[in-house]
Amino acid sequence: MLRLAVGVLGQAEPAALRFCFEAVTRGTIADGARLEIEQVLGEGWCFSCHRSVPLCERFAVCPVCGDSQVRITAGGELRLSELEVE
């Protein structure tokens, strides 16, 4: 079993990851392995209002104050969070 943390603001599409995983594991020792994808919500830090804010898209303005000085702090990742081998 492989568990991936995939951010909703990232460049990886979960459906494409599943398709590719099945294609590259077919006929290998990993054939039949389970892939779990945990989606990580978008979050950013607004430099104007000094708050952690939810983000639905990259380059979004702060939903609190409307400023564009927001740095993504979560939701852009693609990380292997767990690997279970038998």
C-alpha cells in the first residue's frame, strides 16, 4: 500500500496518478498494490492581514482582506506519506 498526500493546489491530478500507478505496476512485483490518495486542502499566509487563510486556487487573493500578497503554506505538495510492504 502506498499513501500519497496530494495538494489541491498542486500540479498532480489524482485520477492521472491512479491511472499511471496501475500502468507502471502491472506485471511487476507491485501488481495489485493499493494506492491511497489523501487530498490536502489549500491554505496560505496573508502578509497584509497576518492570517492563515483557506485557498481554493493558486494565485488567489486573500479571502479576508482581498490582498494578493498570499504565500501558499499547504495544498501544493505531492508527498509519499506512507509505504507498507509485506
